[in-house]
Amino acid sequence: MTSLPAGIEARFHGLSRLIGNTPLLAVDYTFRGRQRRIFAKSENLNMTGSVKDRMALHLLRCAYERGTVQPGALIIEATSGNTGISLAAVGRALGHPVAIFMPDWMSTERVNLLRSFGASIHPVSREDGGFFGSIEKAEELARETPGSFLPGQFANEDNCETHETLTGPEIHYQLDSHDLKPDAFVAGVGTGGTVMGVGRYLRSRHPDVTIHPLEPSNSPTLRTGCRVGQHRIQGVSDEFIPSIVDLSELHEIVDVDDGDAILMAQKLATDVGLGVGISSGANFIGAAMLQDQLGSDAVVVTLFPDDNKKYLSTDLMHDEPSKPDHLAPHLELHGFTAFNRVCRICNESEEWLRMMRIPGSEPGPAAS
Ligand code: PMP
């Protein structure tokens, strides 16, 4: 492991204050006449408003420590949006130029945000290969650009490690500080880094916890191995099963209709003031489905991967017709409380900083 160049360490430290260690929300609702509660990590509160800030920071830190990225190197990535925004912001904060390849059908807010962080954007049409085309073209530019860094989020184990060493321990300690243990965790799969990493950590602490990947029922990539339809849950189900996803480590796949996800995200904002994105609505529906199977007292945990600001030009802002099998119209939200972030001050010198770098090390208890 290489020590970090002078100045870069301080920048990482600054970024670590703006990324991760999010509150765990306890959202209260009624379904089928029973009062229930679902736990969700508020990843919308990260620096650029998404869970991907965690991955961008961790991947770059690992790359610096291994000496595979040098100060000022061009960062190149293929991404459907949030990863690009995170890499663009974190990359700029560390002094890197960033080039992003993405399908040309992503929301205009995403494209404009990338632009605002000074990234160069390379849109790829369906005819030019869409998502696969973006990956190929990113790899091509990386081959042609000596010294460039290609994070390769779909195949990079550091992506899973982000959640195994940070998000997973946070969930464990936040629940533990309220004497709770997780029964199930569910998360929509884009790269799969979240579900694989959180799953590995939670299983190491709670062998009986079940870990569920979630995908849109309108376009089930995990069930089919390829993209079969269209869906509106940006950030998940990207046409193929990423190599970091090992379905044998996971429990049943949860399927959620994209319209139901939209209705749920709308409801979280209008009824309880949680302005979250469409995949957050999907995750909440998936968690409610699991809780309905496991029992209304089951501790089911998920996350809100991003905020709603990137979806202001999408169907999230339109009236969504409800279908007979939708769950969102039957869930009544009552409000939420927030469990504390894990205490960084008490653990600053030892555990927390160790956890920022070394897989397997852990933070201390949640602040009281
Ligand atoms: N929701 C949104 C909005 C995302 O951007 C992503 C990341 N692509 C996910 C969910 C899925 O996260 P992961 O890549 O860790 O599977």
C-alpha cells in the first residue's frame, strides 16, 4: 500500500466528512390494517445526492493506495448517471479531469449536473450500443490515454468493498444502538455493489439475515441475464448482470413495477417530505413486500439511493396511473424518525479512520 501524495490525504479527509455515515430513517406506515416500520439509509444526503459518492470516494482512495492512479490523471467511466456525477464531483475535488460515457436517454438533469462539474460527456445512442457501447467506448479511450484511470464499477470489487466496509457496518451499528437486528435487506441492483457489499457484512454479523436484490418487473435483467423491456427506474437493471454480482450469495429476487416505484417515491415526498428518487420508491415497495411475507414486526432494511432533484423532467413529476397490483396506493405513510449517524468523534483516531481504509475493520457505536 502506497502512502497518499501530500495534499491528497487532506482532500480525502475533507470529502469523507461530506460522504457516507448517513442517518438511518425509521419510516412508519400502515398496510393491510397493520402499523409497520421500514428502515432506510438516507443516501440522498451524500455530497452530490446519491449513494454513488461513497463508491467514487472509496474506489479512488483504493486506487491511490495501490498506486494505480496518479494526481491529475484523467478518470474515464461508463455510467447511467449517478456514478458519473459522483466521479465528476469527487474527481474534481481531488484535482482530476473526468470523461463520462453514457446512454443518450438519461435525464437532462443528470447531463447538466455532469456538465456543471466540468466533466466531458460522451452520449452513446441505442444504435451505437447504448450501455454496452458506453462501456466499450470508455475502455477504448482508456487504452488510448496513457496514465488514465478507468474505475470499471461493474467489475471492480472495490465497489462491493465500499458497502462491506462502510454502509453495512453503519446499518449494523445504527440498528444495534436500538437493540435491533436486521431480518432482511433489499436493494435495487445497478452494479450490484450495494446489495453484495452490505449483504456480505450483514451476513457476517447476522447469519440468518436474508439479502434480496431488486429489479423492475417490467425489465427483469437478473432473471433473464439480459434486458427484455423498458423501465423507468434509472440507475438499476442496466441490460446485463454485472460480474461483481453473485446471485448464489443472495436470496430471492424482488420484482417491483416501475409505476409502483414512481407512485411510492411521489408519496414519500408529498406525504412525509422525503424527496427521494424513483429507485428509492422501488426499494421501499420491495421492503414492504418482504415485510408482508416475514411479519409486520420484521426488521427490514433498505436505502434511498438518491434524491428527487434529478427527476424533475421525468414521469416522477407527472400523474402516474395506478394499476390493480400496485402496492403504493395501499400504503399509508405516517412519518419518520432518524437514527443517529455512527459517532465519528469518539472513533476518529482509531476505528473509524481504520475502517475508511481497511476491509473488515469497523466503526464504533452510533452516537447517543
Ligand atoms: N439507484 C440509483 C438511483 C442508482 O444510481 C444506483 C447506481 N447505479 C442504484 C440504485 C443501484 O446501486 P448499485 O450500483 O450499488 O447496485
